[in-house]
Amino acid sequence: MADLVLADLSLDSTGWLALSLGLVALSTTAVLVVALPAVVELGRAARSAEKLFDTLNRELPPVLDAMRATGQELSELTEGVGESVERAGQLVQQVDQGVTFVKQQAGQAKRTGGSILTGVQAAWRTFQSSSAPRVTPSPVQAATQPSPQETPTSHLQEEAAPPTPPAAVPEPSTKQPEPSQSSQH
């Protein structure tokens, strides 16, 4: 009997083919059942990606244009700042030259002013000495004084004498005189 049980269980080649096809169908169905949610999620992801690409196609070109324009404006601003710095440097040089010129002119004015003051003082002394009353010598005094032809060297000695330095001209006082104590009593 044991031979009979084994004989009934023996399958021919068509049976093995049917069994293997059944197992393949069962495994394919299991894979599809498991993969179906993943395929659905892939479809959703593809739709999301498509929406993202559409949004990028609509919004990215204006953003890129704005970035390009910003870059050009920055370049222009950089050039403008460079030119402004250059102009400021030139202005500083001009101011420096002006200050140097003013210093030179002030020194020259100081020298010229000192010369003018010396000339005015000399003119004032000459004016005072020429406006002093002249005394005409009496005939007795004229006889006792030597004539200029007799003493040519004394005349030269007077001319060769070094000029006296100009006296300092006092500046007018801006200070109010203090009242004396005796006039207050």
C-alpha cells in the first residue's frame, strides 16, 4: 500500500508545470499587493514634482532676471563709489594745496606788513625831523661852524652811520582804565 500512496502522489510533468505556475501567480499577486501602495506614492510624488517644475518654470526666470539686474546695479554702485572716492581724494589734495598756499601768503603778508610798518616808522621820523623848527644860524654862529666844504669826512660819517632800528609802535590798549580809588571817595 505504501506503493500506492507514492504512486498517487507522483505527478507527471504537466502537474509540476501547473504547480509552479500557481506558485508564480501567487507570488506575483503578493508582490503586486505589496507594491501597489508604493506605486501610488510614486504617482503622487511625480505629480508633486511636476507641480514644482511648473512653479519653477514660472517663477525662476523673473528671480534670475532680478538677480542679474541686482548684480549690474552693484557693479554700477561700485564704480560710482570708486569715482566718488577718487573725487574725494582730489578734493583733499586741492584743500591741502589751498592750505599750503594760504600759509605761504600769510608768511609773505607778515614780511610785507613788517616792511610796510618799518617804512611808515621811517617816514614818520623823517616827517618829525623835517617839521622841527629850523634855527637859522646867526652870522656869529655861521662863522664859528665849519662849512660843509671844509669837513667832507664828517658829512660822510653821518651818512655811513647805521640806521637805528625802528621803535616799536605801541598797540592801542583795549583795556578800560580802572578808576582810581581817590576819585571814588
